[in-house]
Amino acid sequence: MTQHRLSEDAGGRRMPAWLKVKTGKASLTRRTRELLADCGVTTVCDAAMCPNIGECFCSGTATFMILGDRCTRDCRFCAVAHGDCDPPDPDEPAHVAEAASRLGLKFVVLTCVTRDDLPDGGAGQFVATMRALRQRLPEVRIEVLTSDFAGNISPLHSVLDEEPTVYNHNVETVRRLQPQVRPQAGYERSLGVLREASRYSPPGAIIKSGLMVGLGENIDEVGETLADLAAAGCKIVTIGQYLRPTPAHLPVARYVPPEEFALYTQMGLERGISQVVSGPFVRSSYHAAEVASDVAVQD
């Protein structure tokens, strides 16, 4: 795969030499994009402007985003559109299952826009999509990355009752920066979701979370967050560099060097987290299948 160094960020700031993205072979990337469009599905790869899109599409994989393409929240870091939302599409689960089948996926990652307008926060669409996937692909493993369901436990339980391979909910940043980064969410609420997921799930379940760095946090705060996630029962944590999607979003406070990401990996392992995937371009679903398999082997 071809690697290209990013020269400037969304604010015109010069970016460091270690920020290199894998673009993938254009024909393979185009083939995946056309298949996804034909199936009528939305991916967070496109919606969130993921830097790994070339690598993943070239490999014939994608992270599906359900419940539409508009979010009811307006987090300061996120490129996903926000505003008024349409009702959930009853055909969406079948479309996702069709796309996963045509891509030949054995591990499917489902994420969503936050839907505070729905009584169940969209949990029912997660359930329907997981069932459609298993009907079409009986051996499929599924990772779900959900919202906080506004702190409501019942929707969370309905998703967990389907026993996804991995349950993921991101804290996104350290405690101090939560009001600036995602003002409609909360650090303690997210920790509560993760604790409840760990408590409610069957033994051996994989609970996962993630955060961005480069937003103004310090190393001690990252360490505190890793300790909190370990105490909440997380077995996997992802840590990646925040990249400003547009000039309207939060600016990057600094670009974290590779050696600091290596330090965060060690800090997380020392705090009892089974797998810490940490690097500039790490995102929640990056190499999700391989990471989940590694944790299952450890258990």
C-alpha cells in the first residue's frame, strides 16, 4: 500500500513527518466503495473522515454506521453531520447484512449516530441489525460501538442480550476536557455504561473503550483515564491522535509523538487492560477483528 505524509491539517498547520496514511490501491478502494453504495449502507469511514479509509476499503472491510447519517448531538471533534434525523429505516438491517455478505466479512463492526430523539436511543436497530447479520452469516462475530443511550440502562441491556462479541463505548477524552470535547455527554455517564456492560455481560465478554489524544490532556490524565477504564472492566482500549476534520472543529493542541503512544500502551497494560492499541492513526475499529481475537486467546 502507498503511504502519504499529511502535509497540513484543517487549520493550515504543518503536520509532523510521522503522520503517514496508507492510501491503498485505488481500484480495490473503488470496488469497496461501489459495493457499499449499491447496498445502500452508510459507513463511519466516510462520515467521520477516517484517515484509514484507504487501507480498510482496499482490504474489503468497513465499519457500518446505522440509524442514519445525522446525529442529534454536536460533539466538537466529530465530522459526522448533526441536526434533525429521519426515523430509523426498517430495511437498514437487511442492507447491512447484504453488504457484509458481499464483502465476505467474518467480523462486523457496527456503530451509530447518537439518537437522543428515540425512546430507546436506537437500541432496537442494533438488535435488528445483529439478528439480520446472524441470519445471513451464522458464524459472524460482531462488535458494537454504541452511544451512551443517555444513561438509560434498559436499552443497553437489550443490546447486550444479543451477546455481541465485543461491546464498545468510547469515553473519547480525559475527564477534564469532556465539557469542551463532547458537551452533551459525560465522563461519569460513559464510565457507568462500561461498568454496567461489564457487570451485565456473561463471563468472558469483551468490553472496549477508546480515547483521542492531542486535545490538551497531559500524560497523568491519560494514566488516570486508563485506570478508570480498567476499573470499569475494559479489556481493550484504543488511543489515537485527534485530527481536526474542518476549521470549524476543535483545533489540535499538539501532535503526539510515536514514543508517547508506546508509553500509553505500557501504562494501560500496567493498569490491567488486556490490549491497548495506541498510535497516531488508531481508531475504535482499527484492526478490530485481530485485537478481539488476541484478547479471546488471552482469556
